Amino acid sequence: MIRHSVAGYLASNRRPRPVRLLLDTSYLYKLMAAPDHLSDAERMILTNHAVPVYVSAVSVWEMRLKFKARNRSGGRASPFDPNDVVAALDQQNVIFVPMTVSHAAQDLEVPIAHKDPFDELLLVQAQEEGLKLLTVDRQLVTHPLAITP
């Protein structure tokens, strides 16, 4: 299994341009749930202004669907109101990536094995915008466009 880490990517002399990170929805959940539990390396990455951090409308949409959905017990499938997430992100140095018609139409050059349309769209956006998808999702960490903290 090949895993690409941000630290390894930043240390590489072979990278053609500085890394630009697109946060995966799973990573946004991690940030919202336990921001105090980020590692020093994660804090350094996310506060390093030389490493632009992007958040996709696709992730906010996925969070909205989960926030509106109910689990069997009647509680929300996600505790995070997407409006609160956007407000919190607005206070950070992030760049929002819209979902475009081109993103929707584009094929992913290296397909994923599972059928999660949000994961595929995020990877297409990473592919088309020259980004790396920062993720903690075990189903994505081996994808060539994915990178771990």
C-alpha cells in the first residue's frame, strides 16, 4: 500500500510546485470534532501560509446531507450544521472551491474501487485543480491524488 504524507511530499525535492491541499470531508469532520487533538504536524500544515488549503462545496454539501439525515435512533447523522462549518472555515485561511459543470462531467483518471460519489467528485476536483486531497479515509489514502497528514 502506498501512502503519501504531507511531510514526505513537502520534503521531496522532486515536486514540481508547492503542495496545495483540498480537505476531504472526513478530514473536515476530524477538524470540527476534535481540533485540539490535531498533531503538531497537522497544525503546522494547516497554519503554514505557504501551503494553501482548499475546501470544496462538495464537502459542505455532503455535510449538509448528513446533518439533515436521521439515524435509526432519530438523532442527526452528523452533529455539524454546515452553516456553522462554513462560518468556522471563513475565519481560517481557506479557499473555497465551487462545484463546476466541468468537475461534474470529468472522469477520474485513476478510478476508485468504492462507489462514493462525494469521494469521486473531490478527487476529480483535486485532479482538475492541481490539488492533493488531504484525507484520513482508509479507502482513499492509497489513491495517487490523496495525501495523509
